[in-house]
Amino acid sequence: MALALWKNFLQITMKRILQQRRLSLYNGAHGYEEELIKKKLQQFSGGSVNLVKEDNGIAILTLNNPKLMNAFTGTMMVELQERVTELENWKDGKGLIIHGAGNTFCSGSDLNVVKEISNSQDGMNMCMFMQNTLTRLMRLPLISVALVQGKAFGGGAELTTACDFRLMTPGSEIRFVHKRMGLVPGWGGGARLVRLVGSGAALQLLAGAERVGPERALALGLAELALPSADEAAALAEARAWLSQYTDGPAAVVRAAKKVVTAARELPLEDALRTEKDIFGTVWGGPANLEALVRRPKHK
Ligand SMILES: CCCC(=O)SCCNC(=O)CCNC(=O)[C@H](O)C(C)(C)COP(=O)(O)OP(=O)(O)OC[C@H]1O[C@@H](n2cnc3c(N)ncnc32)[C@H](O)[C@@H]1OP(=O)(O)O
């Protein structure tokens, strides 16, 4: 009986948290017609977004369009959304590494696509679509890392800000080049950048389109670590090792930690506290908690 009640409570809470996470920023009231937008984006094909879910609970998401420095075509935008949905449904997941093929991160939107959709309506639609996707990415109950190798420019720089952490390889650069293209961030990267580095530094990076290498990114709090390896495979191994210190342990607990932080980051204090209570309820008396009570580890 107690177990049945516990399971029921868990299911209701998880459903509520999942619903909150999936809530779209934009809907019909904003003129957002997702299926129509996807149809339009599908007209601009090329590249892919690949996902590998490993047994250790870490998924590797690869932006794969190396001929264009992994610039986002329309189909890649749609595929990114599909991969995010897949990750939302991955119950055993704990961590996510996003990187680019060919030892470079991503040079933003494919400028060939930008040219084709340079009218206001298509631009707004693409902007809302990518904001929705990157907001869902940011809210995944997975600890996410952008592995910045080579260049993260424009929308690529914005994508890095939707991850919890940024790790940079030697010689890599994050650069909000938007101003040089007569633009400002449109994938939510401006709002997230201010929260990461503060309004003064964010304004410098946006209005100056400044190059940010590993050293400066560390000083600004834009990156957590400068990795030693410039080699593609070695850097990925280093990123995996760094992330695993946070993803080690039961999925329920790691995911709960991320959910607490997401709530605190996004909600007013009282709502964040109530959400924290709900999430606490999912681990209190749960298997990992009971096992630890038996083991009684010393935290030396
Ligand atoms: C709201 C989102 C806003 C945006 O994201 S707007 C897009 C912002 N991004 C850009 O403007 C990037 C423009 N590209 C560059 O600055 C340089 O290509 C970059 C990334 C520094 C790389 O320079 P290099 O290493 O010298 O390589 P490269 O220039 O020869 O590039 C190799 C091939 O890739 C292409 N490429 C790079 N970024 C692209 C993009 N975003 N869209 C379309 N094509 C792009 C580039 O044209 C070149 O192709 P090709 O060999 O000339 O046919």
C-alpha cells in the first residue's frame, strides 16, 4: 500500500515536472505554427545532428556539417528539436556533451539559409523555433557541456550558452559575431549570456563582437575549464572525464540536482522553493537514500 502510494506520488510529480519542462515559450497566440515552420525549415537541407546515448548515462550530440563549419541548415534545426525530444524521454540519462564534427563547434546559421529567409516573418519563425528548442535543451534533467573546439560563432555561440558548462580546447573561440552580420542574438543567447557573465561583459561581447578564447572565457565565467588537448578525440575524452565527476551515481539523484538548479535559475523564489520540495520528495526515502542510510558513508 505504502509502495503504491509512493509510486503514484512519484508519477504525478514527474509528470508535472515534465510538463513544466516541455511548456513552449511560444504558441498560437504568438503566431507560432510549429508544423508550418518545420515544413519551411525542411526546405533547406544538409548536414545532420547525431545522438549517441552511452551506457554510462552520458549522451554525445554531434553537430555534423563540417563542410560549412557545422553551420545550422534548416533540417539540422528540425533534427536538433527531435534529438532534444529523444533526450527528454531518456529516463536513464545523466549528462550530455555537445560538440561539432571536424574539430570545430558551429559557425551559427547557414548563411545560405539566412539569405533565403531574410524576410521578417520567416526570421521571427526561425527565432521562435530555435528559442523553444534551446530552452528545452537548457531544461533537460541532464548536466550539459558544450565542448568548444575551434569556433563557436553566431548561433553557435548562442548554443553554448544553453548548456550548463562550457569547456574550451586550446585555440578555440566563442564569438558573438551577430553585430558584424547586422544582427543581434535571436536564439536566446543574449538573455542567457547576461545571466552568465553579467550585463556589462555581455554588452562588450555583443557590441564589440569580441573574440573570447579559453583564458578570457575563464576570467569572465563563460567557461569552466580550458582543456589541455586540441586533438578532437582526446578533447572529447577529457570532456567525458570532467563531466563524469558530476554524473557519477544514481540517475534519479543526478537528475534531481539538475532539476533543483533549473527551478532556482528560472522561477521566483517561492515557486523555486515549492518545486525544490517536490523534487526532494522524489529522492527522499528513495532507493539511493535508503541504500546510503544502510551504508552510512563518512564524507571525509
Ligand atoms: C541567430 C543566428 C545568427 C547567425 O548565426 S548568423 C551566422 C554567423 N556566422 C558567420 O557569419 C560565420 C561566417 N563564417 C566565417 O566567419 C568563417 O567561415 C569561419 C567560421 C571563421 C571559418 O573560417 P575558415 O576556417 O577560414 O573557413 P572558411 O571560411 O573557408 O569556411 C569553410 C566553408 O564553410 C563555409 N561557412 C562557414 N560558416 C558558414 C556559415 N555560417 N554559413 C554558411 N557557410 C559557412 C564557408 O563559406 C566555406 O565554404 P566554401 O569553402 O567557401 O564553400
